[in-house]
Amino acid sequence: PRLANQIAAGEVVERPASVIKELLENSLDAGAKRIDIDVEQAGVKLLRVRDDGSGIEQDDLPLALSRHATSKIRDLDDLEAVATLGFRGEALASVSSVSRLTLTSCPEGADQAWQVETEGRDMAPSVRPAAHPRGTTVEVRDLFFNTPARRKFLRTEKTEFSHLEEVVKRLALSRFDVAFNLRHNGRPVLGLPPAQTEQEARRRVASVCGPAFVEQSRQIDSERSGLRLWGWVGLPTFSRSQADLQYFFVNGRMIKDKLVAHAVRQAYRDVLFNGRHPTFVLFMELDPAVVDVNVHPTKHEVRFRDGRMVHDFLFSTLYRALADQRPGDQAE
Ligand code: ADP
Ligand code: MG
């Protein structure tokens, strides 16, 4: 079983960024409103995620670390709905098989927190009392300490941390209502209070994407026949040298989609931002029944029932927004 876990871990646990993704999704699934992330050496030495979510009952603690022990699918309807982000029930098991993992939790109403600890083994962990406010802390130390081959595939600390930070940023943009704090080697990297008002949302986007992006972008909010598109789209004055600044969320879930990319590119081109690399933080909301977000759970793909309509809506909304910014130009 240990080998099976480690093999399975290959799919989930590629690098610290993949661990943090699983841990954060668990915290969000548990209804956390505040998540504190502490990282040392890009997460290879330490990854700690602390949340104020619903917690785990004492008896369920060892189960949470065993394979296929998800608490999230009760019946087939759940599978269909996939309201929760994670549903395979093996992330914690996989991570625990390649690290030293401590899980501490205090569920709502309990007068005592409990803790389990594993060390890269498939042992039945013993449960001991601990101190913890309502919520859960998962501490992952010495990632890949027992799988040196995988450890060798890790890049520099800088690269690994930027992957990890990117995961946090995506989730922070998908959940304005949740506070996120990220520290690396003791230094605060992201401090994001919950954002309720539009101004607070703007501030969060500025923290995540840089103030220059927010200043040199056009804020939009447009609705047509059941489709809503809101967010920020970068103007050509904003040039980004490094990585892509392209975030597109469909019903709160980050996607990368050809149809979306095409519509954005076309809007840029037609407003004569030729050769400009589009930058955007956009949120599309539509009836979940007309979009299939589970085409490919890991590849961020979606399938729209009426792709043409979505494309037209995206294109025309963005075209209008961008064209407005060009004095003398006729916006349709
Ligand atoms: P999955 O998320 O697919 O169910 P995981 O291995 O990620 O599987 O987690 C196993 C189980 O542990 C979850 O189903 C959940 O019951 C519990 N769990 C993990 N992390 C948390 C958390 N932060 N808060 C509450 N429960 C958690
Ligand atoms: Mg999970």
C-alpha cells in the first residue's frame, strides 16, 4: 500500500505547488474564511496551512490520511454537482506518503483539538490531544525526503516558490471573501484581507497583480442574456515583462480555454492593440447548466453549450471596453 500511495502521489504531488493546491482546496471546501500559509524553502522544508474551517472529528483524523477516504461524495448527485473542489479522496494520503505530515484539527463544538502524525509510511497513525482553535492545520515537512528521485526534479527555490505563489494567487482571486496570508521564510509575501466591497476587491487585485495593472486597466461589468462578465482588462500602456497575467474564472473556477483566449485576442487586435499580449482578470458567471467545467479536471478546460454566443459576448464586451479608451475612436 505504501508503494501504491507513492505511485498515486506521482499524479498529485509533483512539487510544493501541487501540495499547496490540494491543501488550500481542502480548506476552502471546509468553509474557511481565513487561511494562513507558511512556507520555508519554497515548501520543500515546510508547508503549513492553517484554516478556520469546519475541522475534522477526532475519529476521522486517521481516515483523512487514508486513500479514498473522502468525506465529500455521499451519492451520485454529489458527483454530478461537484460543488466541492476536491473529490478524489487521496490528496492527503499521497502527500503523507512522501513527507512528514502532521494534521491537527478542532471541529466546531469540540472542547479539544486532536492531532495525527505520519512519516512517509502507511501506518495507522495514533491520535493525540493538541491545542488548536476551531479549524485545521496541515503541516508538511521534508517533502520527498523518502523519494530522492522526485526531489531531484525540483527546480530552484525561486522557481518552486513562484509556482506555489501562483497557486495561491489564483485561489485568492477566485475567493474574494476569504482572507489569505502567505509567508515565505518568515517574510510576508501576500496579505489579503477579505474583500467585500468593490474597492476592497480592487485592492486585492492590486495586491495580487500589482498596482500598475489595476491603474492601467479598464474595469468592466457587463451582462447580456444570462451571461455576466466583470473584472479588469489591461490597456496597452500596461506592459508585463515576465509571466502571463491572464486569469479567467468561470463561475469561480479558473480556466484556460481556447475559445476565451481567441475572443480576447480578437478584441485586442480589432481595437488595434496589435502585438500586445492581453492581460486580464476576468470573471464570467452563467447558468452552470450551460457549461461543463469538468471536461478535464486538471487541464482547466470547459465546454460551453453555446460557444458561439459566449465568444460573441466576450468579444463585444471587451472590444467596447478597450475601444472606449482610445480617444477619437468610434466604440461601435
Ligand atoms: P478529498 O479532498 O478529495 O476528500 P483529501 O485527501 O484532500 O481528499 O482529504 C481527505 C479528507 O480529509 C477530506 O474529505 C476532509 O474530510 C478532510 N480534510 C482535509 N483537509 C481538511 C481541512 N482543512 N478541513 C476540514 N477537513 C479536511
Ligand atoms: Mg482534497
